[in-house]
Amino acid sequence: MRNFNKCSGFSLVEVILAIAIFSLLMAVFTGSYLYGQEATILSGNRARANFYAKEGMEAVRNIRDNDFEDLEDGVYGITVSNNEWQLSGQEDSWGIFTRTIEIYPIEENKKGVLVSVSWDQNMQREGLVFLEGQFTNWMEEEEEIFENCADYCLSIGYSEGTCRPSFMICDLNDEIHETDGDEFCPGKGGENACCCN
């Protein structure tokens, strides 16, 4: 009687199944790697776009500091001329990024600024970041408005002020006549001299 040794081996079905599992795992790992790479690139692009937008906002601040009147309403780009930032055209670009700066009115001495930066993230979608801020004409001195002589005298350093019928009465009361304050004296009874002490 002969003994036959049973040889163990892979059947064709097992080989095909192993190849399919291996291919699936490779597809998952490759997809994860590529997705991670794309996410890293997109994150880097967003960081660069934010930097580009902040640079635009700082450029507008610099233009405002030089002359608030240069912030005219409209849509612009930014350029450098004679080592100074200037508004120019309708947009500016840096690599894949395009920046636009919109200036719009809020009040007489206040402007709104919207800086937008766009770029193509991939074939299907576009990236966009924006910053918004307000700029005031801080160099414009606000004219002080006084209601009476007393307020005027206090504003220039005296302890109190009184309106008198004439500047000579200021001297009689050991007070100092301030002509600039006369306009804040009421006109009743001929009171038109502002006396401060």
C-alpha cells in the first residue's frame, strides 16, 4: 500500500484574493498619502494667502499715515514706487495669488477697507481669504466746541471763567480777559468779555 504525501499550496482563487486585498490596501495607503499631501499644500497656500492679505492691509495703513486723502473709494491693487506703497490698478498678483483692495466710505473721516486674496486650490475649487478693517483720519484735529466762556477758560488751563459786560471789569476782578473766549459769551445785556482766573 502506497502513502501519498499531500502537498499544500495556493489555489488560483487564493492567489487572486490575495492580490485583490493587496491592491485594495495599496489604494487606501496611496489615497491617504496623496490626500495628506494635498491638504498640506492647501494649508500652506492658505497661510501664504493670509500673509499676502495682511501685507495689503498694512500697505493701506501706511498710505493712510502718509495722507488720508489718498484713500479714495474704489477697487485697487498695490504697488511700490520710490520705496512707498501706492494704490494702483484694480488688483495685483504674486505667484498664484491675486489680491484686490476695496475702499469704501463710512463717515467723513473714516474709510472701510476689504482686502481679498484668491487662488486656484485645485481644478474644482478656488481658495479665498479676506480681511476687513476701518481706518480713520487720526491726523485730523477735531475742532473743540464750547458752549460758554467757562468751558473755554477750563480748556486753556484756568480754574474758572466768567462772562463780563466789558474787558475792563475783568481787570477790576483780578481776572484775565481772553479775547478768543468772547464768542462763547451770551449776548444778553451786552456781555461779551470772557474773563478767566
